[in-house]
Amino acid sequence: MRIAIVCYPTYGGSGVVATELGHALSILGHEIHFITYKQPVRLDTLNKNIHFHEVFVSEYDLFHYQPYELALSSRIVDVVKSFNIEVLHVHYAIPHAYAAYMAKMMLKDDKINLPIVTTLHGTDITLVGSHPFYKTAVTFSINNSDYVTAVSKSLKEDTERLFNIKNSIEIIPNFIDVNKNAHLERPCHRESIADEKEKVITHISNFRPLKRASDVIKIFEIIQKKIPSKLLMVGDGPEKSKIERYVQKNDLTNKVIFLGESNEINDVLCYSDLFLLPSERESFGLVALEAMIHSVPVISSYAGGISEVNINNVSGYLSDVGDIEGMAKNAIKILSNNDESKRLKEGAFNQAKLFDISRIIPMYIKVYEKAINKTI
Ligand code: GMT
């Protein structure tokens, strides 16, 4: 198939999923065309089936806001015509599903049918999308996609609750490439981060308020009073400087390491003993899955779709959002008991394997085929 994929190219689960999906499809022989404003960060391995088309938005002083959707829909039309694209897969509803619909209409004028598959990822629905400023356009875009998928049962339910949806929504969970990520034959440079006796606890996020990074620090504060440990904070975002100030003020600077945005999360997870994800909202929690494939147990909240990924007492423990004491208690339970830690490490790895890419890719291929064969 000739498939065009529109996604956000920056760090973030939806971009990672779109990129890994395109890459896996290209290996299977499909022709993949990424259309976005920058080469996706995880698109590090190119091959003859992968093409990248940049979307340019020229700056005009006249415009207070530059019209990205306009540039994107024009670029989609050009790529579809030039490369005979059979199906367009857009990740994240805003503004991608909307631009896709505009492209579809423009192509209709040329008697070209462009099937659209829209994948909903989370805050495009639960936070931004349902805001009154955007809701009408998001509802319209979802209802006018040929197929709609959501990354978890929880996100499907949220979408149906928040919008007046006429389309059926298929759940296609996020995935991980087990062969690529597990058992990486490389030395884990744990000694560069922590002493032999110290445990390594990790949090990776974009430090948006909904990630509750301040809970991470408070959970860690409790843990490190009982267990010698280091906390690795990976990523960047709006709350990071606030957290850094807290760390300085509370004398934690020699125990908390900020690593910034990183493409080397496999290296970090390879020597982590525990992963913290206390988010307020999370449609899936791809990062938890990434930790689990490295046999790292996850302490998380019950928010959204996390409980479809992290199973209580199997791959880690879950608590209510904001239950800092409960999360710290569970973390200490794992870190202070080797048998418990071993059991949950195995549980995390086995649970992650259920989301292997080989199980999920066929689901997307089926959706593309249905979209292409759908009679208009
Ligand atoms: O979590 C974020 O802030 C980034 C966001 C994104 O759009 O990349 O992540 C969303 O999509 C991921 C991939 O499907 C999910 O794993 C995340 O749970 C979801 N984030 C939220 O729902 C907050």
C-alpha cells in the first residue's frame, strides 16, 4: 500500500507511535510518506520505502497566527497526487484530522477519493479537543474520517462521552517492538549514575502539569529517606524549572539528576529499578510500556488508560491520582525486597510483551484495507 502519515514530529507518544508504525510498515514493503513540519525525532533509520515531506509555513507579518492547517492540507493534496497515495493516516485530531478533511475535499474536485484514518491519542480529546473553542471542529473531523481508532478503551469511552460521535471507534492499543527494545546487548552504564547500593528511579515526561512531576519529586523524597536512591528526571517542559527550584530548595540536588529530552531512553531504562508515572490524565502511557519492556516495574496512578497497560500487583502498583503516600509506600515495598522486585520485573516484561508490534501492525493494516475498500 502507499500510505501517507501525518503526525507531530516532536518528543511525545503520538509522534513515536506514528513513526514506529510507519517504519514497521515500510519494512513489510509498504510505501510510507511522512508529512509533517520536521523530520520525526524517532525517524532515525531511513530506507527506500520511507519518504519525508516537510510542511512549510511562511511567516507573514500580516497574520497574527500562521495558517499551518492550510499549508498542511495543501501539502497532503500535492503528496497524494504525486505519489498516488491510497490512504492517509492522521495521528492526533487537532489539527490533523481537520486538515485531512480539507485535503479530501480538494481532491474530490479532481475525482480522487482519499480515505482518512484518524487515530486519537489523548489530550487531542480529553483536554484540548473538548474545549469549546475546538469542540465543533474536532467533532466534525472525527465524524468525517473514514475510520477512527483510539489507543485505549478508556480513550474510546472518553471520546464517546465528550463528543457527539457517529462513527464507530476501534481500539488499537499502542505497541512496542519487543525484539528491538528488550535484551539489548549493550552494557548498562549504571555506575555513571549511581553507587552500587543505590536504587535508580526514573520519570520520563514532557513536564506538562498533567504529568504531576511535583508528585514524582515528593514520592521520591519519601523513598530516599528509607532507601539510598537516585531519581532521573528525563524530558523537558513547562513545569521543569519549578521542579528544579524545589529540588534545590529541599537539598536534593545530589540525588535528583535532570537529563533533558533524550533519544537514549533505552540506556536510561536499562539501569532503572523503578518507573514513576503519577499522571492526572493518560490515555495509554506509552512511556510505562517502554519501561516495562526493560523489566522496570511501574508505580502509576489509575488515570485513564494506564490501568490497561500497567496491571496492579503484576507489573507494578497503581494508586489514585495524588496519592503520594500510597505510591511511595508501594515503591519502598518493591525496592526493599528482592523477591518482590524480581516478581514485578518479570511481570512487567511479560505484560509488555502482550503489546508487541507484531500483534498490533496487522490491526492497522486491516483498517487501511477497509478504508481503501469502503464504498463512498
Ligand atoms: O502525554 C503527552 O503529553 C503526549 C501525548 C502525545 O500526543 O504524544 O501523549 C498521548 O499519546 C500517547 C500515545 O498514544 C499516550 O501514550 C499518552 O498517554 C497520551 N497522553 C495523554 O493522554 C496525556
